[in-house]
Amino acid sequence: MLEPAMLTGLGAVAVWMHQCFPRLRPGSLLRAAVRVAVSFAAFALLPALLGLALPLLSDHALRLSVTLALLMAFMAYLLLTWVWLISRLLHDLHGGTPRGGHPAADAL
């Protein structure tokens, strides 16, 4: 039950960040794809980071808190980059400037 709840909550946070901070959005499709790749790499390196950091902490509750905080931060960034990529794809496919053609004549 924790996993679907965490994914739903962090997904909502990602959509909220996408709406509230438009200046953070990538300006091109390539930048959005690079951010997704970076977020996947960072998420893949999270176990190694935890393997280095957790032995330095003595308290079990602190270890659990650090693990959950890092997991939630990395997962939120991963979901946010996917929201950015999907938004960029939709903007490039449906929005943006017209791509040529003849202007329609005004009806009289």
C-alpha cells in the first residue's frame, strides 16, 4: 500500500511543481530528454549513495528517515522530469507557432 500511495503523492507534487514553477521547465525536447536520463542515472545511483551514507549514521530511526527522504526526493525529481518531457512533447506536437502554409483569407 505504501508504494502506490507514495507514487500518487509524489506524482501530484510533480504536477504541482510543473504548474507553479514554469521557469524550471526545459526549453527544448533535447533538454527534457537529457533531464529524464539524468534523473534515471541519479535514481540508479541512489543505492550506492545510501550504502556510503548509512554506515555513518548510528541511530536506526535516523537511517530510516534519511533513506525515505532521499528516496522521496529522487523519485519526485524522476516523476517531474517525465511530466516535463510529456509536456514538452505535447507542446511541440500541438502548440507553438504555426509551421507555414497559406494564411486563410478573411471572409467578407
